[in-house]
Amino acid sequence: MFPTYRDLLELAKSCGKEPLWWDDNGTPRFHEFHPYLIPCIYADEALLMIIECQSCGRKFPVSQYWDKGGFIMQYIRSGKDIEEIVQSIDESKLSYQITHDHIPYYGDAPWHTVDKKQCAGTTMTTETLLVKEFWIKEDFDWVRKPEYEISFL
């Protein structure tokens, strides 16, 4: 995380505030989660999941999203055949992955400290514990889909 984020966290803490969740980029968010706040206006699916730091065990609510356009562009840049891209779209969705026993992956834990020092977990992958909220964009509106809100414990 960039030093300015640490400064932001320290400033927020001095005002008695803690982040309510972190977005896909590890940016702390201080407003209640809603998919409108994720860092991609083109997203088709979004979730809020709880992850755990492998080093200290701290739990973090974090977001993740999927957007069809981004997926297609990634494949086009890789030189894949268009038919292969079309066949892979459904399997790349977060909803598909969750229903086919693929646990959503976040990566390194958001910036945090232990004993006033950077936690080693900020350089380690995290464990996904549960999908707390799952949303799909339908006709330009976000609709919550509880059937995808599951625990991995």
C-alpha cells in the first residue's frame, strides 16, 4: 500500500474511524459497502467477502468484481481465438466460480500493523472465509443475490 494510504488510516484513526471495508485495490473505504462504490463502473458482478490475514488472523471485509468487457479485453490482448473467449465468459464469472467450488481470491491482506509495525500478512495471500454480500447488475441496477452468499469455513 502506498504511504499516503497509511497516512489516511492514521488520520482516520485519530478521528475515531476505522475502514468499513477495502476495495479490490486495497483502498480503505469508510462508507457502508454498495457495488456502486467499487472501483469499476463497468462491473457486472460484485461481492463483499471476509478474508483473514495468514500472519495475524485479522479479518477484513473486501470487495471483488467481475466485468465482461474487462475479461474480453484481457483475452483479446492475449491473442486467444474469439470462439475460445466466448466459451470462457460464463466460467470466468464470480457467480459461476462460487457455484463450482472455486473460492474467490483476494491476494495480499490490506495494509495493517501489529505492534505498530507492518504486519507480515500484507505480503502474504489471504484466506477467504465467506461471501457476505453478492450483487449482479441487471438493467443497470444492482440486485443482491443471497444464493451466492456462502461460507468457506
